[in-house]
Amino acid sequence: MMSTSLALTYLYLLLYILLSSGVILYNKWVLSPKYFNFPLPITLTMIHMGFSGLVAFFLVRVFKVIAPVKMTFEIYATCVIPISAFFASSLWFGNTAYLHISVAFIQMLKALMPVATFLMAVVCGTDKLRCDVLFNMVLVSVGVVVSSYGEIHFNIIGTVYQVTGIFAEALRLVLTQVLLQKKGLTLNPITSLYYIAPCSFAFLFIPWYLLEKPAMNVSQIQFNFWIFFSNALCALALNLSIFLVIGRTGAVTIRVAGVLKDWILIALSTVIFPESTITGLNIIGYAIALCGVVMYNYLKVKDVRASQATTPEKLPERLTKELKFEKKSSDLYVPSDSNHGNNGGSDRASELIFDEEAPLLASSRLSHVGRSQF
């Protein structure tokens, strides 16, 4: 008979898959001119940021459910602001892609995420070029090119937006790991949104004012309070579900859940949005890219285990760390570099589980196969 703990783990995984897929499909439906017809991706993203920041503010400052961290002006200026800038950029470009290309094709392009993260880590000096990893990156890239070649409704503008958003997200991940680790900052999902959401909102205001505000015609815009409220609520719930999943599962389980979610999302998008036609070449290309991603994740798991094996901790120290982590279960533990050296730090640049709703969530797990759109 299945234990309660195991059943709860499966429930959290199912909740994460449903919410992640649901937010992506919901955003596509809201933004698409063929459906709800709200073709203002920056405005929608600002609604999400405003809602998440407001909820986080009430939880931290009004109801005091979660205590704020010690945030100095220096940390905010050197960590939060640059991370928020790339976070806002990834949301802007990623959501704009919905106006031009299908959800299925977007998911296939997201297979480039490990490639982008690895390249950004190398550029920033937190990772080194390795032949085995480079081979996987080439395999992923070839698969995405094949998948793109097989796309019936290929749109260069939408593809450029999506790929640019992927690289902005990759740079944000690398900066998050480097800057937060350097400052020793620990944030949970609520406090991360408390600090990141308002700053991202401010960054998004600039392109909104220049690009969307002049073209907005209030009389022609559909604004349904319950549509936008439920959309923002789903996005916030996704952030919390990621935290629950990270706390109860291992890297392999999350990898399988991520792959399963991507395939389910591709299949569902073709049913909900009939214009999202998938060709045989799409599937072949995505399968090739997925093989590269799986091999890459396997190498990262191997590296982490090797790093842990070469730096064993004394039992009292390990118990002390575990007790501290349990005591601060609402926080995320960002390990220091002191026991790992340069190689340990470089590996963790790509060992993040990320979703747009979790801007500062760092983990010792692996980078996500897919990237859920906010």
C-alpha cells in the first residue's frame, strides 16, 4: 500500500505539471487574437508582477506570515536589480512569442535552455568548456534546427523573440547563482517575489510605455476581471508548487516530471489550439534534442555525485547543517563555495530548477528541461 508521504509527493508532482501546463496554455489563450484577443504581452506580464508583488507584500508586511530577509541597499542594487532586469526581459520576450508561434513549437525551442545556460556560464567564467558537454549541446542544437525546419507555420519574428527570451533567462540564472551565492542570500518563493516583482514591474514599465501604451485603445480592449485574476492566481500557485516539488523529490524524479510535462503540453496544445499542427519532422527533431538534454542532465548528476564524494563532511557538521536547514524549512539553502572550489561553483550555475514564477529559487537540482512561460 502506498505511504502517505509518497502519495503526497505524487500529488505535488501532478499539481506542478497541471499548473505549469495550465499557465502556459492560459497565457496563450489570453494573448492570442484568435481567442480572448488581448495581444498585449507586456501588460499581461505587468499584471502578473503587480499581483504577485501585492500578495507577497501582504504576507510579509501586513500579516507577517513570513519574515523579510536583511536586504541592504548594496545587495538590492548589485543583486536584485540586475536579476530583475533579465527576469523582466525573459518574460517580455517569451510572452511576446505567443503572438507569433504555437505553444508546441515554443516548447520545442525551449530544449535550447541547457545550451543557453551552459554558454552563458562559460562566458561569465563560472563553467569550463568540456568535450562531452559540448557534444550534448551540439546534439540539442541540431535537434532544434531539425524541429524548426519541420515547422509548418514557422515565423522568424516569434522564433527570435523566444530564443532571445531563453538567453535572457539563462543569463538571469547564471547571475542569480553567482550573485546570491556571493552574498550568501537565502530567499523563499514569497520573499523572492516580494523583492523581485516590484523591480521587474518597474523595468517592464519602460517598454510598455514606449511600445504598448501608444497602441492601446481602451474601447477595443477586453478586460474581464475574473479572467486576469484567475490567470495571475494560477501563476502565483505555480511558484508555490515548484517549492513543494523541490522539497520532496530528487533530481531524477523532477527530470522525468519535466519531460512528461513537456510532452503532455505539446499534445494538449494541438487539441486546444487546432492551428498548432505538428509534423513528423517536428517530433524527430524534438526527440533528438531531448536525447541531448537527457545526456546533459546525466552528466550533471554524475558531476554532483562526484563532487559530493570527494568532499565528505564530518558527521557532526553534516547533522548541524541538516538541523539548520530543517529549522529554516521555509528558506532555500544556497551552499557556499568553500568546500567545492571553482569546479563546484561552476556546476551549480546550470543546476537550477526554474520557472518564470520562481525568480530567485536556487536549488542543488538540475536545470529544467523545459521552461514554463509566465
